[in-house]
Amino acid sequence: MDTYIDLKDVRVIGYVTMGLIALVAVESIWGTVNDWQGGSSSWSFLAIVLILPAAVASVLWFRGVTHNAEAIALHGVRTVSQVWKASDPAQREAPFEKRVASPLIKPWQYAFLAMVLCDVFESMLLDTPLYVVFSTLSTLLAIGAAALACYLVFRISLMQQRFAVPQRKRG
């Protein structure tokens, strides 16, 4: 017997989201290298220009995967952890409350939060020697947060696609 759940295809918006997140990380690297060489405010403007579409794409992707996760799990889904639990085909037979989310979700959230805090300190310390320290730390955290975010977007999109395509039961 085949299993099929009519889901939104989130792969394209997921790829766009991952690409924009990667561009933001690359811009962060480039801006920090520029900071080491004397700095320029144009890089901050470019960061804002790239962050806005990345945020919009991320929200659109999350709305799609949340919709899909609710259809898969028949359970209220509101967080990335819940989306993972609902979307993981390996845990399909376990009750929702006993499913386990990816251990990489918390590190991604903490890296993102730490990056934002470093950005705040960076902007407060513009004309001091600590500016470059916080700029560099922010960039390292941005790289980590971006890598984890891209991994999570890719895996969740892939897991949900397994539910959208008819699968033959083996046995």
C-alpha cells in the first residue's frame, strides 16, 4: 500500500533561503576583512540589503514547512523543533511527544543569538579597537549559524519531500 500526503513543495524556497543565508555569511566575511583594512559603511548597507530578502525567504519557507508538518503529524506545530519531529520519517511510528528533534537546533539558535549580540556590541564600539574584535566574532558566529541553518533547512525540506512522494511499503 502506498502512503501519500498532499504537501507544499518547499524545496525551491528552501534553496532560495539557503542561498540567501549563505550570501549573508559571505558578506559578513567580506565586511570583516574590509574592517581589518580600515572599514567602510557601504558593507553595513549591503548586509541590510541581503538580510531582508533572507529573512523574508526564511519566513516563507517556515510557513510552508509548518503547514506540511501539521499535515504530516496532525499535531499543532509552531517551532523548528516541532517541525523536525513531525517531519522525520524515521520517527513516524513514535508518538509525537516521544519524538526527538535534531540536536543541532539549539546550537543554531544560540549561535544566531550570540551573533546578534555581537552585532549590537560591534555597532556600539565603532571607533574603538574592540570594534574589530566583535566584528570578527560576529562573522565567526554568522558562519556557524548560517551553516547550521542551511543544514536544517535542507534536511527538513528533504524529510518532508519523502512524505510528499508516494513510498512503497517494503516487506
